[in-house]
Amino acid sequence: MRFGMLHLFENPIEKTEHEIIHEQMELMRAAEDLGFDSVWPAEHHFTEYGYCASPALSLAAIACETKRIRLGTGIVVLPLNHPLRIAEDYAFLDQLSNGRVDLGIGRGYQPSEFSRYGVDQTTTREQFRESIEVIQQAWTKERVDYQGEHFNFRDVPVRPKPHQDSVPIWMAALSQETFEIAGNYGFNLLYGSVFGLSREAAIQRRKDYFRGLANAGHSLEGRSAGCLMMVYVAETMEQARDEFREAVIWYYRTIAKYVAPKQGDEPIKTYEMYTSFRDLASAVSWEALMEREAVVCGEPDYVAEKLEELQQVYGFTDLLCWTRLGGLDHRKVLKSMELMRDKVIPKLRDSQPPPIPEF
């Protein structure tokens, strides 16, 4: 099992923007020394939910201060970005970091982000597909020629090319359809119990992904899957849950405000499932979240055992730990990461996901 850290750059307790940014950057720098394999800043706009408008900027700074850790994006919202610019920025970052980029991509979901950028959210599925095709051309061909509904280019030279022969692309998936689409593309997976993916659904979605790979003629072997989970470790169960509870509830109450149109408004086409998540997030209790396994929180032995158990259900190769959220004290986050390094990661480093399922 590999271990990453998600970074949201959220600000629930009215710290200064300078404090928020520098604390998150310190956590990303510390991740390398604390035994983690990757960091994943998330793109968000306009609200206290997240201040990182451009993951490439934060990752460029981290690239210059680290040697080993992988630099992931969790995620880049492709419909809010021009695909040629994404191709340029992340190829540059890949050269700067000597080939450490993992490009996580998705369609996004927050209506206010799309409306404020003037993007029609009902067209993002087609924009997303075209953006992928443009980026892949830009990274593999001398010049880009593309004619689509949203993008049209002719004879565009894109430089630089990435340092890696093939930059790993990780696609965020939530529905049955998006898991299968990720397989069709041959991409790695990003998903999470955070968004209400149950054990039963995770087992089925994993089959959908491998079916998508097979149908498109891709190899089923050697696939990577990153699962986002809220993870917090303290010396005792009681301490961990007392310290993490408020931060987790802040996340769910906050995402309920932004994840979908307000109650009573029409769901957005192709984003209908976010309406049910909004309703869940606005009222879910701490106890229900623990029961649903959206949160893994406790003393080191418990966390290690629970993560090993969940890997066999969710099938992930990479655990993306979401520990800094809801204004949780910076020192407590670092302490949790230290406990992960000393008492959790060593027990799980050799742990593998279950075999490829029959589909």
C-alpha cells in the first residue's frame, strides 16, 4: 500500500490567508520526511471550502524542496481550465520535478464555480472528453491538430513535453458510468468512501472499472487506484475521536452548501447524484459517518487493522489520507502524520489489494 495526503487549503476558522497557505505548504513538505509517497492539492474556487485555485503552483514550490515524493492533483477540474494550458503547466512541472507528476482529473461538481467562470455545467462531460484528447495530443505529438465542439486548434506546437515517457493520469469516479469510462481510457482511478461509496457499491464499481478496461482492450494488470478517506491517528481512541469529530462535521456541513443546487431547485443534468449527497451531508451525524466507514479514526493499531480490512473491500493501491480539514490544529495534523509513519505505514507497506474481480 502507498500513502498520500490530500490538501484542501480550507479556512473554516478565519485564519489569515497567509497562515492557511503556509500551514498547508508545511504539511506537504513534511509528508516526504514522514514516510508518505505523494501529496494531492485540490482545485477549488471562491469559498472557504478551498483556496487552492491552481494545484500546479503549490506543487511547483514543493517540487523545489523535495526529492522523492510524487506530486498529484486531487483534482484538476478540466472544464474550468484550457487543456493546452494544463498540458503546458504539468509538463513543465514534470520537468521541474524530474518526472514526479501524477495528474488527477475530474469534471468538478460545485455549481458556483462553473457559474462564476461562465461555464455551462450541463456541457462538462463533452468538454472533459475533448480536454483529455487535447492533453494527450499535446504530450505525445509535435503539434496539436484538433477539431471539436468546444476546442479547435490547428498546427499548435506545445512545449515542453513531460519528463516521464507517460505521465500517469488518474480520473475521479463516482457513478457506475464514470468508473467504466475511467477504464475505457486506461486511466488510474480516484474515488472515496468520503462521498458515500458503500462497501457493496465499491465492490461493484471496481468490477465496472475492470470491465471498462477490458472492453477497450487495455491490460488489467498493474492498475493503480487511489481511495480518499478521512484518516486521523492519536494515542488513544477517545483522543482521536474527540479531536477529529468537529473537523469532520465541518466538512460535511460545508460541502452541503456547495455540492449541488439548493433544495427545491432542479438537479443539474449528469450531476443528479450530488443532490442525494447534499442531503446526506447536511444532516449526517458523527456516529453515522463512523458506521458508514467514511472516517477511519483511532489509535494506531486500530487504524492499521481497519485500513487493511478496507483495502480488501475497496481495492485501492494508494490511500489518500484526508487529515487536515475543518481547521484542525496544525500541530495535531503533524502528530497524526508522525504516528502514521511510526506505527501504521510500516504495518501496511506490503499490503496488496484483492485479485482482479470477475466482471
